[in-house]
Amino acid sequence: MSLDIGTFRRMLRERLDEELSAYLNACVRCGLCASSCHYYLTDGETASIPGYKLNRLGQVYRRSTGFPRLLPRREHEEALTEEMLESMVDVAYGRCTMCGRCGFHCSIGLDVSRVIHRLRGILTELDRVPKGLGSAVLAAVETGNSMRITREEWVDTVKWLEEDLRLEVSDEKASMPLDRQGSRVLYAVNPREPKFFPLSLSAAAKVFYAAGEDWTLSSRFFDITNYSYFAGDDAQAARFAGNLVSEAERLGVQALGLSECGHGYYAARWHVPSYVRQKSRIDVLSILELIWEYIREGRIRVDPSRNSRRVTLHDPCHLARKGGIIREQRDILRSVVSEFVEMTPSGEKNFCCSGGGGSLSMTVFAERRRGSGRVKAEQIKRTGAEVVASPCHNCIDQLEELDRHYELGVKVVTVTELVADALALPERR
Amino acid sequence: MLATLRLAYFGLLIYCLVFFVAWTAALLSNRRKDHSVPKGSGLLGMLSAFTRGMLPWRKESARLHPLSYVAGILYHMATFTSLAILGFPRFLYAGSGLISVLLLAGLASGFYLLFKRVFDRRYRLMSQFDDYFSNLLVDAMQLSVVLSVLGAVPVLVPYGVAYLVLLYLPFGKLKHCYFFFASRLLLGRSYGRRGVYI
């Protein structure tokens, strides 16, 4: 089965903004980007070289430009064959997490992740999105969150965690408010938290309690993940991010506080306002920004001796390199742990753990995901750390899998959990 | 005759310039308004992309591939020198020794990059006709300029090859001489707004 190239070109033209045009025209296929990609570093295949990936879209783009044709087009130039489409799916979904690292090191300065995002969008429109990722998007469309958690389950979980919080801080007035009008912050989470990692949500609640934050959760929209962003479906991504913003407006809060989720933060803070031409109507803050504000302003007191093991940090690509949250997590960790050690490289140059780009949901590429995670596993090993902190639940899932697969012997936690452990709680209010 | 050759040469430079202007207009017309609240500065980001971000020890493409990096630098220096010589041929005779050395080093670099593409399977698989053709075209221009400097070929030859280079420039990878700047500006601006400086 093949696809008329005109259809593909139309879809490409619809997505052709200044950046995509520049990047597709500028690549010289020097291949020097290869050594900056965790896929290529672990499999050594040409298809994993970022320049090669970019040129899967570039080859179609160039066919519609260039010299006027002197000869009639050959058959393969008029259609995209099944093989070509499969190759596009393979590189866009199976060999790139859109981490953006190659762009930083590119001799020209091409953001390959932007091109891959656009390619994913076209493939999604062609119904070529891998099944697992498509299911996560569908779940969010149908239920408002990517893990199909019902409103009752969510509210029950919050109530149960609220009781735990009261016991832990020995304060009957401690609360995890739902739908409280006029709070300062509406806090949204990764649905993995209520489903699998309730301690993360508890930790956030404990920190908010200690800081005396005026916050609330929503009983309707609580999911910050945005798998439509991973699928390159900008319109749907805007709807998901818009749900949270609308909910924040309905509740009359001042800011939307986002739990530790790399792509969720990136999508809501940068992608949707930048690429879907939708103006930010409300402040979007990562919980890391909030926590650093609490520490800096003395709203919470922390005791680093309570986290005495050596801790290293994995920077989620969409939060750090692409999201601009780089200093906050470091400042926080230096305050709440006894020994903090950086990975090399780190910050904006950090390697992806290979759990990004929706790869965790795409089981068809699971083996490759584990294999390409070797770069991260080796980074972790070199630090000699016992604890890996990562402000992203997708990264945490991947890091835990890497821990088992590569026998790293580390504990993987969120930054907020370390903060909660280090809290010196105030006297009962 | 030289005056006529130069006139045609500048005519072709203007022809390229017309493409540059058209591309700029096309990029501006596709401009996307960014509504996100900036955390950093797009302007500083652009500045950083062309200064700090270009330092070889900050880019793995340079740091981890020193031979290719040096070859690339020499190749580009020789290319621009060739173009400058053809525009202002008096330079050609003023410093022919030094210029010849630079051009020969650039030419050797060009061949190194070409051989790498031909003989390394990974790069060969990602290469296209344009990659080989553009390289050979520029090599031919550098070689003809060197030979002209040394008096081995008539001046018509380097101009003839340069005409081909300039004519082809807007249609193949040579257009990266324009899009390099556009890409780096856009990348720097995009990251700079987020407070991340390349």
C-alpha cells in the first residue's frame, strides 16, 4: 500500500513554519550529530543518526522543491511506499524521544526534535501512531486523563491521602482541598501518582502544608500529561492543556502548579502557547519553582541530614533542556540532601533516559528503549549514587526499569519526596 | 575579458542574493507568534547561539570529531577565499603563496569529507546525490582557483566553475550558507526565551 505524495505534502505544508523550513533546508547530513544521540550511541545504526531521522521528512520536502523537472517523475517519486512510511514511523517514534540533545550539539544548529514532532503529527494524521501511544491519547479524550481514572477513584484517593497526611503531621486541620475557589495554586498531577505512586502526591501535600500554601486540587481535571503532544497532534494537545487552564479559571486561582512531569510542564508552559497560537491565560509553574520559592523565602525549613545517602539527579529533557527548569532542582537538592553529585554531562546537556517521547507507552519499541537507556545507566553508575532523583514520573518509570535491567542498585525518587523527607515541620497550627 | 567574467560573476552573486531575500520573506511569512511568557531572552539566546554556542569545546559535533571539525573549518575558509578571489582577483596575485596553501588545505579537507562519506557505510547510507555533487562542485572550484593562481589554467576556468556553483547554490545543500544563519538564529531564540542558552 502506498500513499499519494501530494497528500503528504499538503500535511507538511500545513505544518511548515519558519523553524521547520529553516531546519529542513539547512541540514548538510554531516552525521556529526550521531554521537549526541543515545539511540545511536547504543545501536550504532544509521537510522539512529539524528540527521538521518530529520531527512526522512526532508526527502519529501526536497521533492517539492529543487530544480524544475526536466524528466517526468519516476513512479517512486510520486508515491510514498509502505516501506518509506514504516521507516518514518520507526525513526519518529522508535528512535527519537524528542529530547532535543542533538540540536544543542549540531554544527549547524538544527532542532531535530522539532522536525520529528512535526513528522509525528503527520503520521498521526495518517493514523500511523503506534498503538500504545494512541491508546493513551484516546483514554485522555474519553475520560479526561491518560490512565482512565474515574472521578470517584480520584476523589477517594485524595480523601484517603488526606487522612494519611493528618496522621503524619499530627494535625486534624491538615487538608488536601478539592475544588476550593480562589486559592493561589491549582495543583495538577501525573495520573501515575494516584494510580501507582500515591507517595508523590502525599509528599507534595506535606510540602504545601508545611509552607502554608493556599492550594487546591480539582475533582474534574487533574492530569498534566499530554500524550497528544507526543503524538504531534497540536489541536488535541491544546485541548488537554486548555482543560487545565479553564479549570484554573473556573476555580479562580492565580497559578497552575504542575507536579513533576517533564513533557506535561513543557506542553502547558511552552508548547501550547508557542505552537498552537494560544496565549497563556494563567501562570504555569512547576512544583520545583514553588518549592524553591518556599525554601528561599524561609516558608519551609529543611534538614539535609535526613537524606544522608548520596543523591544524583536525572534532568528530564522536556523540563530542563527544553523547559528551562535547570537551577531550581539543583538548588533544592543542595538544600535537602547531605551529598549531591552531578551526572556528567548534566543540566541542559544531560542525556535522555530513553523513557521520554511517549516511548513508555509504545511497547512495540520496549526492547530498544531499554537498550538505549544504557547511556543513562552508565551515567548513573559513574556517580556512585545510591539515590536517583528525577522530577518526572515517566523518567522515574524508565529509571526503575533501568535499575532492574542493568542492576544499578539505586532507589529512584521524585525531588518532592526528598523535600518531604527533609521537612522540619512547623508546630501544630 | 576579466572584467566581463567578473561582471557575470557579480551578476550571479546578485542572483543568489535574490534567493536569500525570497527565503527571508518566506520565513517571515511563516513566522509563528510565540504567546508563551518568556523566562529568558530570545535576543540573548540568538547572541549565545552565535558566540558561546559555537565554541568547539561546547559542541560535541566539534569536540568529539576534531578531524572533521578542522576539515570543515578549512574547507569553508577555502571556499569563501575562492569566492573572494574571484570577486577581487587582485588579492589572487598579492598573496598567492599563502592563498595557495590555504586552498590546497581546504581542497584536501573537502576530499577527506567526501571520502568519509563514500567509505563509511553509516554516512554513505544517509547521503544523497546532492551531497556528492555539491562537494565535488566546490572542490572543483577550489582546485581551479589554485591552478589559476599557479598559472596552470586560464582564468576562464575558475570563473566557469564558480558560475556553476552559484547557479546550483539555491537548489542543493549549498543553500545552507543561508539557512545556517536562519537555523541558528531560530534555535537560539527559541531556547533563549526559555532561559536556556546554547
